[in-house]
Amino acid sequence: MPTKPIRVCIILGTRPEAIKLAPVIQQFRRSPAFDTQVVLTGQHKEMVQQVMQLFDLTADHDLDIMQHQQTLTDITCRSLRGLETLFQQIQPQIVLVQGDTTTAFAAAIAAFYQKIPVGHVEAGLRTDDLYNPYPEEANRRLISQVTQLHFAPTTLSVEHLKRSGVVGDIHHTGNTVIDALLTMAERQPACPIPNLDWSQYRTLLATVHRRENWGEPLKDIAQSFLQILDKFPDTALLLPLHRNPTVREPLQAMLGDHPRVFLTEPLDYAELVGAIQRCYLLLTDSGGLQEEAPSLGKPVLVLRETTERPEAIAAGTAQLVGTNPQQVVTTATKLLSDPDAYQTMATAVNPFGDGHAAERILDIVENYFA
């Protein structure tokens, strides 16, 4: 008599989670060993749906928690309440969460309250500064305390977890974002931006959204961009704007009138991969782009004071430049002026994985129940 499939519940709420969990969902749904339930919290909506469609995925449940101007408390409380009810209904045998979002934190706690084992994808990232990035550093540390299966992307993240004395099994898997990226890059996706001729300019791709960069740091970053454009007339800036008005309005005010600045709505994931393939270098406060861009041979300047991905700095695929205009402009100038410096970063080996992380995660979870 065949064994009943293992009921696994995969929780996501934001676009980065959707991208990084897409390869995991695909692996689990293909396996007859698992009954896979995909749950959206609704922390983000449109951006998550874009990713789900790109990877031909559907959700089984949607908590639809999103509210206008929701706070971290709102997201946590509404996710906890919704997941408590859902877990009691579907009785998962394991819950998988990804990264360091408030959705991931709430899902891990909700599973813990029901005594359901937690598997944490992208476990072990650390800056050792509780408020930088905020709230992500606290979220990932708290998730680690209630996790049974830690899926660490790098050897350094394995060491972080060992040093923390966490309970549960630690596995070095690589990062699933590389699985997703390589799958999408094979499609050679287009990235049409009105009036931007990719062949005319060395295009700088920038993304800015971190809470710790709100206010004066954001203005410093925008000033850096203007100085770089002024210094290098053969460059253009592509800046997809975050939907949060706290981020987009200052950037629009400072950059919106520049003829070589292209402000757009958020790119869908395929367009973003297409933009990475076509751009010259990236300036970003994103965590995921620090992992993705090196796989496509693009240097990354990290617009933050700290990074939980020091492997990129050590490997030479990224440089930490903060938000001080002088530092940002000086570093960008070196890459835009010195072909050898650029080539050194562009050809450095990406430390974040080989594109097979999701397969390893599937095998580990299956063996956990063997």
C-alpha cells in the first residue's frame, strides 16, 4: 500500500520570496512524495502575482492581509491569525519559509505555535547589527530559533548558524535565487524602456528601497547618481521606483527632470533579468541583487553601511559603498574609467550557488521524513 504524500506548506508574501521560492515550489510540486500547498499572505500583491505567472505557479490559499499603509505589527498579527486558522484546517507536516521578511517571521512563529516543523530557505545571513537592515536582521535571527531544517546558501551562513547554537539540522544548499535567475536568463527576456537605447549608453541599473536609507541617505544617493551622470556623459540611469511614496517621491523630485534618468514602475522579474543582462553595473541596496548580478557578470555597488552577504564582498563581485556621495562617486568612477578594475569584478566567481539549490532542499526534506 503506497505511503501517503507528505503535506508541505510553502508560505510567501513578497516578491523576493516568490522569486526565491519558485524553484522550490516547482521541485515539490513535481515530486509524488509531497502534497504541496502554497500560501500567499498578501504582504505584497501585484508584484507577487507577476512572479507567480512568470513561473507558471498558482497559490492554493491567499490570506489577503494587505492594507493601505500597513505597519509591521499589522502584517505580523494578520498573518499569525490567518495562518493559525489555515494550519488547523490543512494540518501541514512541515512549513517552509524563505529569508527574512515579516511574512517569513510570522509563518515560522505560527508553525511553532502548532508544533509544526519549520524549514528555513536562505538561513544564516547575518550583519550582527540588529537594526541594520531593519527589521530583516531580527526576523532572520528569530526564525532561526524555531527552525528544524536550516537551508544555508553559503559556507559562511553555515558558520553563522553553528556559532548561534541553533537547534535543528544545518545544510549547505546554495541559494535558490540562482536557480530562478539562470532559468529566467536562458529565456533572454526583453526589457523595453521607453526612449532608452541600450546600445547608446552604458546604463547604470539602480534600485533603492531599504528603510534605513529613507530620508537624508536617500537624498545623498540621488545626489550621487546626478554626479556620476554629470561626470560620464555616455552613461544613463535606469531606476525602477519602489511603490512606497516615502521612497519614490524624493527620487522623482531630484531625478525626474534629468534627460538621461529613466524612472519606471517596478520591473517584473523577467524584465529585471533582462535589465541586468543589458546594464553596465548595478547600484543597489537590495540583498537579492548582490547575489544575482554576479551570475550575469555585472559588478554591484552596495548602497548600504552593512551587508548580510559579505561573501560577495570577499569574492570581489560587490563593493560596499554606503550612501556618502563622495564614496559612491569615487567607486563608480573607478569602474567606469578603469577597464581592468571593471573586468576584475565582472569575472569574479559568484559564491552563492550553482542553480541546484531547490533540488537539494527537496532531497533534504524527503530524508527528514524517511
